[in-house]
Amino acid sequence: FAEALVPVSRSCDLLVQDSTQIAKKTQIVMVVQYKAALRLLVQTKQMEAETDPETTNKLAFLTLLLVQLNLLPKHQLICQKMAAKKNFEAQNWFGASRVLKVLLPSAPEA
């Protein structure tokens, strides 16, 4: 994640510098969302080694923030699964249920 953050940050800077066209606004928003996602993922990866309850709760919160970002559907799905798992681990039933409500319609039939 940390490696991907560098080119995404550069792309963001380049798009912002050359924001003369309105059409680029969508690209800027997308790149900024991915930059935020990568920063959250780097932070969660660094924290995963710790097992104390406070860190577990913080990881659950960070993954809920991650789910709020407007990413491509395949990336959104990965983030949603991660958020469900981390919120179950933190026993944050409300957070886990919010994510699962979003995931259930996309689940394959059994």
C-alpha cells in the first residue's frame, strides 16, 4: 500500500496543478479518494500487529471510514469485507451490521 501511495500522490498533485478543465474534477476526486484509502490501508497494516483492545477498536473505526470512500466496485467490496471482519473482531456489532447490510445484496445465492 505504501508503494502505491507515492504514484497516487504524484497523480493527485499533477491533476490539481492542471485543473483548467471541469472534466478533470472527477479525476481529481477519484485520485484523492484513492489517496485517502491508501493512507488508511497503510495505517491499518501498521496497526494489525498490535492486539490490544484499543487498537482493535481503532482498526474497526478506520475500516468503517474506508468503506465510506467512493472506490471502484471491486475495491469497495474488498474494503467492505475487511470492515466486516475488523468490526466483528472489535465486537462492534452495529458497525459490522451496517457493512453486512451493504454486502448481503451482492452475495451469491447458496
